[in-house]
Amino acid sequence: MNISTIPDLRSLFPFQLDEFQEEAIAALNAGESVVVCAPTGSGKTLIGEYAIHKALASGKRVFYTTPLKALSNQKLRDFRNEFGADRVGLLTGDTSVNRDAPILVMTTEIFRNMLYGTPIGQVGTSVIDVEAVVLDECHYMNDRQRGTVWEESIIYAPPGIQLVALSATIANSDQLTDWIDKVHGPTKLIYSDFRPVPLQFHFCNPKGLFPLLNDNNKAINPRLKPKGGKPKGRQEAPGIEFLLSQLQQRDMLPAIYFIFSRRGCDRAVENLSHLTLVNPREAASLKEQIDAFLERSPEAARTGHIEPLYRGIASHHAGVLPAWKGLIEELFQQGLIKVVFATETLAAGINMPARTTVISSLSKRTDHGHRLLNASEFLQMAGRAGRRGMDLQGHVVTVQSPYEGASEAAYLATSKADPLVSQFSPSYGMVLNLLQTHSIEEAQDLVERSFGHYLSTLHLKPQQQAINDLVAEIEHQKAQIKDINADLVANYEKLSERLREERRLLKTLQHQAMEMQADQVAMAVAFAVSGTLLTIKTKQMAVPLSATLVMKLPGSGQFPYLVCLGQDNRWYVVAVADVVGLHAEYPRLAQVDRLAPPEDLSPKVGSVKKGDESTLAIVRLMPSINAEQDIAPEVQQQQARVKAIEEQIQTHPLRQLGDPGNLIKRQKRIWDLEEKLRDRQGKFQQYSQRYWQEFLSLMEVLGHFGCLENNKPTPLGQVAAAIRGDNELWLGLALASGELDALEPQHLAAVSAALVTEVSRPDNWTRYEPSGEIDEALGELWSVRRELLKLQRRYKIAFPAWLESDWIGLIEQWALGIEWQELCSHTNLDEGDVVRILRRTVDFLSQVPHVPFIADELKQNARRAIQLIDRFPVNESAD
């Protein structure tokens, strides 16, 4: 890009630009991509608009991507007003308007899908002349189900395209910027925490409306602190009518009132049957516009909600028909609707400026039970308050509920935004599309360029440092014994271990032998007479000693104590258990009969006294007894083994090189460190490559079903690659099964709905039963689904494979031409839900004609099915 040719476009904005807006424009003019991270309502969109003006001035195109179709439709309207209808187009899953326009608005999924068919780094036909891509609401990367789309879009975008990522405040915007800089190209962070319209936080309880925070907005208002610590039991919540009266008295309307359930939103509208929030002039304007809408689209009216709308009260959630939601948004933007009860999705960027937001609960229900809102969720909703150029201050009202009070509200109001985490997860479609145009090595490189992988490398830095430290320590230890052969140390250590084991075994054998001999010897000694030759061994003796029995003394148990004269000319008092051998083969020494023990010899076991000349004469008469003959043969053999190993150790070459104990200690330290290193490296490898391992697992499943061969998609694989959905393999298998080929269009529409729509709540019902042809086709697909889910469980893959049949009779009836009101009267599904099911079905059917290797009849029937079901209110025009 020749920067010098860029015209100065600041004159397009006649008002004073904020500092962060000036900085972002300068970065764009310098050819850099930008990450603009600023609070909701701070003017981030202006930077996206500048990128559009700049591209148009250069004769180039801009893609403007959003996370929601509703937001795309809104941007289409805004940009048509600003740039002219002929210069703006729209591309969503089921809508294509002026797709060659220089400004093309689309959902982020559509942009990602455009890039799939082009080798990374190359400019495909779909992005020719595109100068910039605006990624609005980029913090949607945090979305658990769809966050992967943003990461893929950034990774696959050609480096010559400027990326303009617009995000609400996140804690790690620097990491997001650094990652985009690494995988895409030069990128600058534009960060601002300035809000043009500052927020004031309030707390409402049954007593009234109070400031939530103290004077410096750093902590809870002291007046709201519960007395005596934490409140006990359930707290009373203020009524909605009471809260609205408080807002009306303080001139704090219009308000968005967030309630985390559709039923709660609708119930709130119904309960305000006597409240009017508009003056006569506003009421007249509302009546004129609502009546005109009803005349144009009578079937789009929401039953029971028309009359409240005349009074400035509305409900806005996914169960409402898009046309009715569009009317509510338009009237709210005009300031005619004073309160709209909305679910959390309204916080996601739709332009509905309010003076006040009310957050009715500080916790919400999830798949894992109730939990407190996180900081980013709270700030996203709070950020809808305050209309730039209209309000000096925005108001955020938190409400006391039975289980949450001012303490939780103050905690959230003073919390910083949460960090952006990666939701990157390879899919079957990603695997197949990458392998169509890339080698497996290139695919791995792309997977490892994800934000998830980038964050994991940051997380693993301490682990990598620990690995480096272990390697250094091992080298240091090895240097200390570098001249010592490790095998020599290992051999010495092995011998030492063997010696310890052989000694342990010897001790065991000795103990066993003694136990076996004990009873026999004890009985023999009990009947022995003086002069009998014995072998004794006390705890104080290193080896057994020959002795002769002189006399017996009363013992403490059934056996007596023995007074013996040892061959060492000492007197011993021993227990029967101390006798290890009795030698009846030798004649009795009668000479001991005239001996008497010394008077000072204590009659206790263990007593010892030296003999004299008279005892020495007796000792000389004792025969020489080999004590080893009392040792069991197996003990003698084990003693020989121990002695042999002891001799090997004494003559081992390692003893010539230093202290073996110290050398072994050092070598063991090295072995321990090496074991720790292997363990850490294994865990590091497993975690650092987890995304690639997921990719490989998907390849295994695809290979099992014949979708891959030599790492390239087969015809069946190309069928799955051409489909976008929650589980592309499942949809591809269904299309290629042949079960759908001959279905009539109305039956094909119903089966398609079953394939792409998640299981409904158990309390949902419909009075329409599907035709037999539909049941038969679904029945044939069950076995394929069962096999797929079984294989996915084996590889720990969690993609759903929908096959919902409970309410698809609705789809069939709609395709057969039934009227909308009649259709909705036969189900308890919300109208918005029915439209969403039908739109998802249209989206899927619109892909079928472009899928290769399937029957022409199926493609033709898909087109006919679309014609049958894509009528108002399903095919609402984006105009």
C-alpha cells in the first residue's frame, strides 16, 4: 500500500475525535491492523467506518463481519443510510443481497467459510480487492460454541488485508494483539478505558433506589452493608412496577431491563397491565407506527404484546419473531419504548441505546447449575447504559434478589473485565477443508497458530523454564563425575542392591530356621541333665558358643533358666530360647557335678561371670564342637552367597576411583533428575500439542468412515467438507447415505430440520405427527448415528449428531402451506424458536445443491423445499 496516496479522511467526522480514535486512524493510515479495545458505547464503530471510507477512497472493498444475523441486518441498514444502498451488500447463511458491493456485511462464519477454499496466505477470488475486514464484537472469541470461527478467520485471512478487530474491554488485549501480530501481520493495540458517558451504579431494594458505591466508586456504599455481617435467609426482592416507578420519578427511562429467561421477560410485560410510561404525543406516534406495521404484517404481531407496546413496554428475546423484534428495536431507538425486558443476548452489540440498564439478577442458570455472573458478562450488560450525545450519565441498576444483595453487586461493579480465553477446537469441516488444500505438515502449522496454542505457550513458559533448569542441573551433575563410567556406577549399585537383598533373605532364612528348631531344642533342654553339651547364642554374642549345662534354676514360665559354663571360661545364665544346639552325641561331662556357680552370679537371664582355675580345668575337657553344624543347610548356602557378593564389592574397580557411596549418590541424583525431566517433557508435549491431537483424532474418525485416504478427502470426505454445521461428518454421512435422495420436498425439509436442530426441551410439544416417509428415512439413519457416536466417545470427541423427531411434523406442515397462526397454535414452541428452526433448515438446504457427489434429484428437491418453507415470516427481507 502506498501510504502517501491515502487521502486525509478526518474531515468526514466533523466532531472532535477521542484520542484512541485518532490513534487507531493513524495506525490504519500506516497500513497496520488494529485491535481496538474500549468500553461499550465509546465509539469503536467509528474506526470501522473510517476503514470503510479509506477503502472506498482507494477503490477497494471492505468486509464488515458481526457475530449475529440481527446485528448484520442492523449494520446493513446503518451503512445504507450512510454510504448509499447501492454500495452495501449483505451475506448471511440464508440471505444474499448485492454480494458484489464494495461494502459487504456478513456473519463471521460466512467470512471464515470464504477463506476455507483458498490456500493460506493466498488471495482467493472471494477476497479480491478487499482492503480491510472489520471483526466487530471480536470478544465473541470467548463464546464456547462459536469462538473458533474468529480464530480461524484471523489465521486464514491473507496478510495483505488489514484487520480491524473491535472488542469490548478485556483483561488481556495485549495478548490478543501480540497473537494477531504473529499470525497475520503488523498489528497495533488501541486501548481505552474512557467512557464518553460515565456510568453511575445503583441498588434497588424494597425500600427504594440507592447509590451502590461509596463516594470514590471503589467499594460498597456503607449504608448498604448488611448489619451484623452476611444477611440470613432469603431477602425480599422489589417488584418490577415499584422499580420502574423509581426510574420514572428520577427521569432514568428509557431502560433495558435484563431478565435471564424468556418466560420472565414475557411475564414482566403481562404483569404491567395498568402501567403507562409514555405521554400523549409519544402514544400517538407509537399508535401510528404500530398500526402501520400490523397492516403490513398482521401475522408477525405477538399475541398479548400489542397493547403493552402502545404503552411503551416490550419484550425482546430469541422467542420473538424477528420482524416484531425489528419493530421493537426501531421504536426503542426513537425513544418511544420506555422499558424493554430482554435476555442477555441484547447486550451483544445491537444498537438499542438506553439511559439505564437494569440487571435483575446477579447469577444465572447454566448447564452446571446457578453461578454468579462473571465480570465481562456484567460489564457487557452495564455498558448498554448511557446514550452518547443524549445523556450526561448512564445508570446501571442492580436489584436485590432472594439470594444476592448489595455486596455481590458492588463486587461486580468494581471488578475488571475478564481475560479473553480461547475456545479453539478443530472440527471435521476444518480437517477436511484444510487437507483439501494443504499437506498434513501445513495443517499442523496452521492449527498451532491458533490463539489457544499461543495462550498455552504462555501458560507453559514456567514449565519450559523448569525443563531447561532440569537439563542444566543434569549437565552440572554429569560434569562432576564426567570421568566415571555410568555403567560402572550402575553395576556397583546393582551389586549393592543385590547384597542388601541377599542379606535380607539370609536374615529371613535364619529366623525361619530358628523357629523350626526352637520347639525341638526347648523340649530336649527341659530333660537335659548337668554335663550335657550345648551351643548357645545370646544377643550379646556375635557367633554361637559351645557350653556345658551345670544346673537349672526356676524360670519365669514353663521352662527353667540354665546356668552354663562356656568354652570361653565364663558363666552364663541363659533362657531355653538361647540354646541353638544340643549335642547328645557327646558324652556327658560328669566333672561339672562338683562345680557350683559363683555366689555373686545373679539368677537372671543375661548374667555373665568370669570363671577361675577350677572351671578352666573343666573347659579343657570340653570337646571342640563345630557350631556351623547347628546351622541349617539353606542358611549356610545363603551365607556363602552373601560372602561372595561382599568379596566382589570389596574388589570392584569403582573403589579405585573414589568413595563409591558419594559416586552412587551423584549418579542416583542424575537418574532422578532424568526421570523428572522425562515426566515433565511428556506432560509438556501432551498439553502443548493437545489441539493437534484433537485434529488427529478427528482424522481417525474420518478415516474410519472412508472420508480420508492418504490424508486427502475422498469423494465422501468432499461431501462432508462442503457442509457447514455442528457436525459436518454426520451431515455428510446423511446426505451420502441415499436415504434422502427420493424424498418429496416437504419430507426432505422435515428430515433436514431433524438433522440440524438440537434436541428440544422435554416440555415442548406439537400436535403434528410426521409422515411415514419421514419416520422411515430417520429410522434408516439411526444405525449410522449410533456408530458415529460410539466412535466419537472412543476418541473423546463431543460433537452432537442431531436426529430430532419430536416436532418435525411442524416443518412438514409449514412446507405443505399451512398458515403461520394455525401452525403456531399447534405447538408450545415460541414463534422465534419455530422461525429459527426453519431458518437453520433453509440454511442447510441452501448448501445441498452445492455439495459434490450426491444425487441430482436430492439437489433439485432441496431447491424445491426451500421454495416451500422460505416464506414470511421465515424469509424476512433485510430491508
